[in-house]
Amino acid sequence: MAGDAVKEMMAALKKTGARYVRFELPDLHGTSRTKVIPVGKAESYARKGLNLYGGAVGLDTASNVIGGTGLNEEVSYRDQLLFPDPSTLRVVPWLEDTAKVICDAYWSPGEPINATPRTVLANLLKRAEKLGYQVMMGHEFEFYLLDPETREPLFGGVHIFNAVRNQYVPFLDVLLDLLQEAGIDVITHNCEYAPSQFEINFGPGIGLEGADKAFTFKNAIKELAHRSGYLATFMSKPASAMAGCGCHLHISLIDRRNGKNAFYTKGAKGGMNPLIRRFAGGLLTHAKAMQPLINPTPNCYHRLKPHTFAPSNISWGVEDRTAMVRMKDVGEANCHIEMRAASGLSNPYLSIAAVIAAGLLGLEAKGDLPIPSEGPSEDDPKHEKLAGSLEESLDALKKDKAMQDMLGPDLVRVFTAVKEAELARFRSHVTDWERNEYLELY
């Protein structure tokens, strides 16, 4: 890390009054792998790098070490070096005298680990910049607050937006305050369409800032809920009878020459200029190859069903809440794309990276959108169904060379190896349904 940047970070760290700083690495699943450093040691680690097991980013969802990723046996399980991004330095207001900073991973100075999700996204943002665009992004998460012992909701009913339910859990008031103290610009919050399911929205960000904010938000929710005696989960489908948790991804391109929304042209036919149509077309063309990154677990595919306010097919529409790609604010200066297929537990770096990759491929192809459905897209049989399983979507990614090139071979290698190992464990498990169905009478 350059000397001037280190000095700036240390000066900012001193102003916080923190005695400890967490060096955070976003892993393959979007969780935070960290080491806690006394502030007196932070400058040295910022300059030389903080050593951490090199395969940490590629551990599976049970933190098993997975072979064949290029991060483990192939490099003799060597260490990586974490270098902090000073722009991400924030206080951790729920911990005493503690700050945090998000890091990038290197094998050695100048040798980035290109499989790390933040680096994958950074590389795609550079591709967009070469085309003349910055990426504005927003992540819109749904999550549950549950009793940690019973793993059941804290209250019943599906009274979305109800004033009593919005503030039903006193912890939410504390949570909202602490999120804002941690740098999350909360704009709205409400209960969702399920018992003790909630949505807290925050403002969009440009480039890495947008994904960093989403990463901090998710991990803060999990950590704060645990410290307060609750279980917060972004799991796609916690139970068959419960609504799913999504992450609606909002995206627009900003023209670097003038700072204006490149998706908007006043007077464009149908309110949508060719750029937004081509970008959205890429999302439709590469939808199934995107799915492993936006629906990264077997459980995610239970959410993608008709008549659930989650998409079930590869479709688009203007303000169509049932479509995979929903065009928002068409004809206005803040028009953008909302991609509704992503799961709440998806990695905020990889999910938006998948959208950018597919969208940039759409710009290259210079195609156009098909005619949308006249009614809800979910009821139109002309649309191809989304992949129905992680196996199907992984197969689609393996066949989509253009998406692989966009995402990078290192990420694809790690991701597919980890997910195939996870699927092997999943297939070997005997479920409660099987026991209940077959054990007694058969």
C-alpha cells in the first residue's frame, strides 16, 4: 500500500479514537473473514500486508477447504496478504473503540488474487469505465428476524407496511440508528409480506462503494441481531410456507463525460433509449449463466416460483413486478433497471458483477429487447423458465464462454469447484421430508 495512502488512513483512524481495527475480506459467499489488529500495529500491516490463509476466500458454506480451486493444494496452502482500502474505513459503533476497513487480497504486492469477489467486481467496473461509464448500483435486501432457539418468526401475519408491525420489534430502532452510525444511509424501512420479515433500504452508490455498502449492511445485520439475542437470516426460503428473501439489484450507467444517466434520453421511444435496451437484453440472453452468482445455493431455487412476487421466467417489463428485469422510472432522468431474480443471501459483489457482465455483453451484441408481455410476465407461456436448480445454472455458466471471460477464469474455477462440493454434500443428505414420507409405513 502506497505511503501517502497509509498516512491518510492512519490519520483518519486516529480521529476515530479506535484502539482496534478489523481488516475485513469479503469471501465467496459475501461473509466477512476478519482479523482484529491493535491500532499500533495497523500501519505496519497496511504497508506490508496482513497475512491470512490464502484459501479463506474459497471456503465453502460450511468453511470446508475445497480442492481444485487454485487456492489450496496447488499453492501448498500458502498465505495471502490483505491490503486495506482506506476509503472503506468506518467505525464499528456497536463495538467499543473499534474501526473496520475492507481489504483486497494479493499473493504478493502487485499480484492480486483475481478470484476474490471484490477484485472480480473491480475488474468489471474498469471494463465499464473503458466504455465511458461508471456504474451506479443499489442492493435491496429482504431478511427475517427469528427466535434463535426455535428459529421461528417473532410474530404472525403478512401485514406488509403495517405501522404496528414496522416497529413491532424494539431492536429495529437500535438497528436503524447503528446502521446509520456505521455509514449506511438508510432511506426507508418496513415489515415485509411474511411474519417478522423486514426490508431496510439504503441509497445507491457508484462503483465499489455501492457493493461495499451492501456488504457492510448484510454483515452488520447478522452481527447486531446476534448480539441482541435474535437470529437474522437472508436465506432465500427459510421454510416452505414462508415468503422468500430476495435482493433486488438496481443499476444504471453514468456517462463519465457529463455525469448524467446514460440510460436516459429525453423523448426516447417508449421512454427507453437504445443503451438501456441493449443492456437489459444482455441480462435476458445470459440469465441462466448469471444464476449461479445470484442464486448460489440449492435453496435459492425454491424462491423462483410464480405468484410469489419473485420472477420465474426470463422476462422483462415496464414496472412489471413479476418480471426478471423490471424497467423503473421510464422516461425520467433516474430511469434504471431492477433485476429481481437475485437471492437475499447472494454475495453483493458477485451478484452485481454478474449483472454488469451480462449487461456489458448486451452492449457488445447491440441487439434489442423482445416484445414484453401485455399482462404480468409470470403468466405468459412464451417466456423461457429460469433455471430450476443450482446444477442447471452451473451447467449454463460452464457453457457460456462469454460470461466466463467477463467474470474471469480464476473466479469461475473457484466458484464452480466450491459449489460442486456443496452440491455433493447436499445430495448425500437425507431430508426430514424423506423420513416423514417413507420411514413409518414403508
